[in-house]
Amino acid sequence: MTAGGTGDFVRVRLDLAYDGSDFHGWAVQPGQRTVAGVLEAALARLAGPDAATGLTVAGRTDAGVHARAQVCHVDLNAAAWERLAGTVVRRLAGVLPPDVRVMSATQVAPEFDARFSALARRYAYRVSDAPYGVDPLRRHDTLAWPRPLDLAALRASTTGLLGEHDFAAYCRRNPDRSTVRTLLGLDWRREPDGVLVATVTADAFCHSMVRSLVGAMLLVGDGRRPPTWPAELLTRRERAGEVQVAAAHGLTLVGVEYPAEPAQWAARAALARRRRA
């Protein structure tokens, strides 16, 4: 038995960031360039074939979505980890493409699960309503909106969305998965440069949920829908066809929260698995 692992493997937490522009999402897909695919190839190159297994991510981002604070775990051959532990971040920087970076690699207890041990995920969505569109240097992570947006209206549109609800109106239909989620935080602010930023936090998100919420609220912000409309859609049990899914490139995963005490990781994972079931 090795600390942080079982048998000949140890569990390693990876904190990473990536520009999703040229990735077809997180998950490995045949013939597609994905974040997981690139990361697995880099780990195999450094640690050797079959030395890394069970790559698991906190939140599987869609094609075009970015991350500043993504978290995943992987089980690494103990001998390979012993050889790489002190230099793995620098070595990964040497073999990964420039649009993805592992910021830290830490050995953790085997009870840590990047997906199920998480308490919450936090996303930020950036929108510019400037008449010129988007600052060219931020064009990859900011949506250009063609109409002026009212911050007060955007904030009013969040009323009634917080808490546990069935977000079926905002999720891509999947008959095998629940669309009940707990929205922990939802806020809009206007940055000094004029860009509007929505910050959305939940225990978990179903597919396209954040971008659908943003799409609905933007219609309130530019005056085409009343502030009560986004919450009224929660009565639906199917996806609302009139909700526009905001473009992927404006969305960035900016945080994943875990229990502070390692002893709580397993309990949190067990609870999350029961809820998903």
C-alpha cells in the first residue's frame, strides 16, 4: 500500500487551464481533438504506456468552452509518480500544446474523486454590448451582443432561479438523467471595461444549462422578455425551444470547490452518486 493510492498506483489531482477554442470538448472522441485526449497522450509520453488510468474530470466542458480552474484526477503507476513528482508540471509544459496547461499536480488520498467529491462548480460568462463588438484580444472568450443590455434587468432576471429546481427547460434532454440541480449563486456585474459578466454556481450542471440560462437572461437584458420569464420557464418539464443557447466561447469554468477536510471526500462522493442515481 502506498500513501495516496492502492497497490502500485497513486491518485494524483491535476489542476489545469485551457483555451477551448480548438478543442472538441473535454471527453475523448475518436477522430476529434479533445482536452482529455491531449492530456492522456502527454501523460503516456512522460509516464509510459498504461502508467496512467482513470482520468476523471470535475466538469466535462463542451466544444469551445474554456477553463481557468478545471480539476481532474488520474491514477498513476507509483514508480512513475516517484520519478516524476518533483518535475511533472514543468515536464508537462514541455509536451502539452500551448492551449492547455497543468498548473499543479498533487498526490491525494484514493478517496478523492474530482467529479463526485466536488461541492460546487462555478462558471463565468462574458458578454460585450459595446457598439464595436469585442476587444480583439478577448474575442475568444467574450460574446458580442448586438443590442444594449441593461444591468438592472439582467440582475432582476435571476429572481426565482436560485435553489433546487428542475431545470429541464434549460437542459438538453436525456431520459436517463435527472435535470434537478441546486443553483447556489447567480449574479451579473459590469466590469470597468464595460464587459458584462454572469457568474453561475451550482452543485452540478446538466448539459447546456449555463449557456441556456445566460441565453434566456440576455433576452431580458435587451428588453425582449420580462424579468420574470426565466423563472417562469422552471414549470416546464421539457426543454424550452424559445430559449437561445448562448455561444460556447463566452463561457469559462473558473472554480471547483471541495470539502476542506480530506476525510469528507468519500462521504461527499457517496452523496453525489446517490443524487445522480
